[in-house]
Amino acid sequence: MVSQITRGIKISVLTSFEGTYFKNYKIHFAFSYVITIENHSKDSVQLISRHWEIFDSLNEIEIVDGEGVIGKKPVLKPGELHTYSSGCLLSSPYGAMKGYFNMINFTSTKNFKVIVPTFRLCAPFALN
């Protein structure tokens, strides 16, 4: 698990290899990740959008931007947390993801970025 705190918001990520499958005569490697967002600040905040950079050892970096996370824009009061699961497909057994969440602080009404630390995506058989 990797974790990082930005402006009182702690992001923790746990990853898992889910297996391989063939699609369009090509092998794909499926990974899941669980992200926990904890509000250690004194202000209520809301996650507005996300930005991902997905590194695949056999492909170029894929950039993904979107609103919320899995269709939600969670509001976190001080001391609260939000956990969600998602996943990605790679064309290789090794890669990584990193990014950030755009959030708004309800007290200051200012937007800010919360860093999601780089987390590895690695099939167990690829480790040596």
C-alpha cells in the first residue's frame, strides 16, 4: 500500500492483479485498485474531478480525466473517509498509475489538488 497526504487529505492505494484474458486476439492484464480518501483537515471538502496518468511498459502513457470517481463526487467532513474500487487494463504485466484529485474546500471556497502517489501495477509472475 502507498499513501500520501496533501493539505490534510490522505490518499491510500492498495492494488491487486486480477488475471489475464484475450480480447481481439491480444492478451490483456487486469488490475484493480482500492483508494481510500481521508479528511484529516479541519474543513469539509468535496472531490470534483480526477486526473490519471497510466503507464504501461509496452505502450505510451494514457491520460484519463473525468468528473468525480466512479460516478460520485463525495463530500468529506473532517475525520470522514471515502473508499472506492476501480481498475484498469494493461497490455503488459507491468505498469503504474499516478494522478490527482481536484477538490474544493467549503470553508475557503478554493479549489486545490490532492496528489495520488504513484502506485505499481505488477502481475506476480512478472516479479523476479
